[in-house]
Amino acid sequence: MGWSLGGPDALVGCIPGEGPHRARLQSLSAECHAKGEVLVCSLPAGDVVLVPRQPGTAERDGLCFVAYATNVKAVELCDSLRRGHRVAVVLDIDNTLIDAVPVTVGERDWHRLDWNECAVSTASGSVLHACWCKIPGHPDEAAPAAAWGSASDDASVQLPPRTKSCSLAGSSTSSDPTALCEASYLMHWSVGRADCTFLVRVRRGWAWFRSWLARHGDRFAPFVCSKGKQEYVQLLWHFLDPEGELLPRALWGSRLTSTFPDCVSQALPKTALTALGCAPVLNPHVATQLAAPLVAVDDSHEAYLPEYAMNVLFVEEYRPADDASCADSGSVLRQVAARLDRFWGVTCSEEGAGAWQAAQSFAAALLATVCRTPVESPDALVYLQLRCRRQGEALWHQFTVDDVFGGDVFISDRPELMLARGEDGREEEDALSDHAYHD
């Protein structure tokens, strides 16, 4: 279930004097208790689950149900993850996987590019025509960078001051947009009269990491949560995962999430429920600790609300357009893979599964206490909520990123940890060993 950090949100009963209503409510509670059922009320802003209390207790204090504000979709997802022994991995995009800067492409060069057309949708449901292309001249491409012409040619791509050191003119230096990255792309779409064109550099190691996650799909369930606009995120994902290796198009609606709806002026903070696609970003926030293993990979310490920081694995910011030293040797995502492998071992292996079962049993015992303990005064309810909060936090904290890694939750680029290349020039398929980032 999605564990409410505040314990039960309310107890449901009838006010004194409402004899017929009280009798019907007690009868409904007793019937649910006998059948082992709960009542679920689904509302636009969330769900309410009513758990029947023991009949004798309900008759004594007149409180028939324990009410929890929860999210049924998250409950089902958590149950699926635990049964499948899988970790939910939430990936950020900007400055975690890519660096994107706005550019202007000259008309001559626009027609020289091999554009791929596609469609993306806004958060409000409008469909936009978009396109993207891979910039030729990257070392893994047959066409050399010089195909773009010499430095004396007219500028192929005009960049704002932030990225004025970049150019598509042929070069093997850091001024080449294909340098400092695994691959580079241009992408374009229009919103009304506004044209949006971005130069996108992909962090080294992404293709390997994407394939690694896909190969270990029996252990990890990938999600993407970005503070960029939905159309921007979808267009990026067209070339970040062109074959749908991680997220087939059919899963975009539930696993490719933006926290920047069209009706607000800036992106909203990420939460566990929005990151996993379980709640609209505009829903009222209810602090929730999900009862399932979760790792969010992000470069920003401000992306998530503070109560979810314990689930975030932070990576060194990838921003080569600002500073060449903010590029990446390829070690960061390999270290992430090693951390994920270790996290899975702690939370989802045979030993971890036993800990989950113990945690679930403890949670059930807490609920049983609330269901059988008479509430003689409002202070008694406050005490029960406080007890549930403290025990609930202790219960789930052992499964957080912060706890599993003992507070060591930041990954920096460490070129010395890069794996040796094989004779054929291809990098080995294994992740960094678990001990590598502790050296």
C-alpha cells in the first residue's frame, strides 16, 4: 500500500443522536469486517480507503471505519513491484542524461540535415508536429565533421551567448557540438507562432545504460520524470530511446511524466506519486512513503520535495555547454548501474524480500491496533496517529536510497573507474563492480 506518513487520516462514525444512521453504518462495517473487505472511494484529487474496525470496538466508541487518504493506482503499482521483486527507477532528463541549449539553424543548413518527423502532445492534449536529427560528424558516424564546411563558411548554427563557444563548423576540438558527449542532436517544434529549436548533447554512457536497464527488466521498472514541458520531454525521448527499448510508446502516458503543466508559469516539484505517474501533478500533495523500492536518479537537490530526498541518488550535473569540465568520461551512468544493482540486492533479493514481508506484517499489526483500540477522546486519536507516524517512518526508512548507501548518495565523474575497452573498440557490457565507488 501507499503508507500515509501521518497514519490514519480519520475515523468515521456518526454524531450522537443519529440512531438509525449509526445502526446502518455499524451494520456495513460489521459486514465488511466479516468478509475481509474495505470500501474504496475514488475522487478526482485522490482516493479514500475505509477499513472496518472490529465490531465490538465500533459499538463501544461509535467509530466504524479507519479512513486513509491514499492512491489506489500507487497501491497497485507497489504490489506489482513487490511481487515481481523489481525496483522502480525514475530518471531525470535535463543535466542528468542530456544538456540542451536553444539554437537557431540557418535555412541553408536546415535543408542539409536528415530530419525525422514525429508528433508530440502537450499537457493539455494538443498534438504538435515536430522533428529531430542526429548531427553528423560524431566519431561513431561515417560522415566527418568537416562535411559541415570550414570555419570560414557562414555559421551553420547560431547560438545564444551561453553556448557561443559551440559551432557546427568542422572541428575536433571542444568547440564542436559533437564533442564532450556520446551523440548530439537538433530538435525542433512550434507552439503557436513560437519556433523552438534545441541543440542536445547526450551524456556519455547513455546507450550502454539504456541497454543495461532493458536487459535487467526483470529487476528494474524504468520511469521518466522531468520538469520540462510534456512536448519537450516526448520529443527528447524519440531519439533517447528510438526503439522503445526502455519505454515503448504505449507506456508514455503512465511512465513519461512532466511536472510542468500548461496552466502554470513554472514547473512544480516532483513527488513520489507524480514521478511514478500515479497522480496528476496538480493534485493536492499528500506526503506518502511508497511501500515499494524506489530510486530516483537526478542532478538537482531541489527537484523533489524535501520528504522524498531520501529516495534520490544524485549525480554530477552534466552541463558541457557551460563548462567543458562539466562533461562526463562515461563513468557516471556506469556507477549508477552498479548502485542500482546493489540496491536491488538489498531490497529485492531473497534477504530483501524477507525484510519486506516483515515490514508488511508490522504495518498490518499497526492497522490492527487502530481497528481494535477504542478511542475515548480526540487526544487518543492524536496519540494513535503520532505512534503510527513514528513507527511507519522507522518501518520504511530501511528501504530508502539514503539508508541503503549510508548517506553516500552523490555520484561524481571518475574517469579512472572507466572499464577497459576490448580489442574491437567496444566497451565491455558489465557495470562497474560494486566496490569501485567505495575505493
